[in-house]
Amino acid sequence: EISFQKIHSIKELDTILSHPKGKIVMVDFYAKWCVSCKELDNITFKDPKVLQSLKGYLLLKVDVTNNTQDDKALMKRFNLFGPPALIFFKNGKELKNKRIICYKSPDEFLEIIK
């Protein structure tokens, strides 16, 4: 089972990114009404190979369901129009070539993050 730490603001994200502890950080932008988000959760993030590959990652989830001001600020910071989006960081810097927008099957996901 995959477990995410929930974050709610840019300040929370910046605090975590400033102390990465050598781990790659994956930020999952999610909403309850987002069908592709549910596919990521129920298909991709349940795949044994994906679970294994994410073992050393710090996993963060931003729930933008309610479209609050903090949600909008987080989305705007990364030029996102909506979920799902997966953004990866190492040593506080975004790994832009790893950014995932929309649903990806387990194999597609693994190909991108390797």
C-alpha cells in the first residue's frame, strides 16, 4: 500500500523541499472528481513494480478538490490547469523531464521515472 503525506500550501511544500533528506520527492496533484486521478490511485499506484520503484521516495499529495486559494496558488506555481499531475524533485529542484500530466499506465509511469 502506498502512503502519501498530505500538503495544503506552498509554504508546506517549500518547507519539505528545503529538507529533502536525499530522497526524490513526488508531488501528486489530485481531486476527488478527477477520473484519471482515481485511475492512477487504483491501477498505477497499486502495481507491485510501481510500489517497489517508489520505496525510496517521499510521496506528497495535494488535494485540489475544493479549489481553495492555496490549491490555486500551488497549481499556478507549476503552471497546472488541473489534476492529475505528478511533479518530481531532487535536492529541492524540479526534475522537469519526469513531470507527468494525465493518467499513465504502470509501464508508462515506470518508463518515465527510471
